[in-house]
Amino acid sequence: MALRPIQLVGSLQIDEHMGYQRLAWRLQRVGWAVMGLLLAAAIAGAFGSGPLGHASTGAETSALRVEYARFGRLQAPQELVLNVKPTPEQAKAGKVTLWVSRPYADQLQIETIVPTPDVSRGGPDRIEFDVSLTPDSAGRSIAVTLYVQHQYPGMHTTRAGVADGPTVEWWEFVYP
């Protein structure tokens, strides 16, 4: 095995390998870029609160709009707000029936629903709950808030809707 000769720079003997040094510098720059991207993502809300962290689905003027946290933490409290605009028929009947898909509900622990539903029903494909209305609530937005905790990490896609009405779909990512 031959020894590499020591390079002379001026009157100094320097044992260096510029190929490895350049590689180390490149890797260092990549590391700084990755840290910068992670910092920008955190500021933007990719890991919790921030502009990317909160989302809604359904138009402002639609009969159903859902506000939710796009990124959540495992077993951390989270709010899911269903904004519903009851039809005159629903207001006259004094109730609106909302539902959340069963696979999504099975991944959650629903702590509280505000306002408290009069009746809750579970079916094979969804969980339904009836919320009381006043006769003058037709066309006005009513917020029904579900306080939940996710029980499983990962990407969750779900749907919610109004019985015999609109349906919305969204996704959430739950960090472990």
C-alpha cells in the first residue's frame, strides 16, 4: 500500500484531500437548506398552528362548511367546526341532522359536541346527530363544534354532511 505524498503549499506541508472537503461543504449546504425549509414550514404552520395549519372546506355561502386543523397531534385536543345553514324545512321541523363518516369517527375520541345533540345514532357508514333549531334559524349559519382527540397517527381522509343535503370531504395529518 503506497502512501500518498504530502502536498507542499509554500513552505507548509498540508495533508488534505480537496475532493472530500468539497463533498463535505456540499453536504453542509444541503443540511442548512433542509433546516431552512423545516423552519419555514414550521412558521407557515405545517406542524400545528399557522396559515397552513388551519383549513376549511365548503364555500362561505354553502349549506355546510367545515373548519378544521389540517395538522394535528396524537391525543391532543382539537376542534372540528361544522357550520350549517338550515333550510326552512329543517327550521320548521326544529332540527338538523349532521353526520360524520364512521371510519373517521372510529379514529377519534369525541369529547364533547356543542351544542349538545338531542339524539346521536351510529350506523355502519356514519355517525349522525340531531341538533335543535329555533324557527328563525333558517338561512343563518349555526356552528356545531366537535371537540375531539385523534387516536391514530397518519393521514386521515373523511367526509361529513347534512342528512339529505350537502357533503364535504377533507384530509388531516396527525403527527405521532
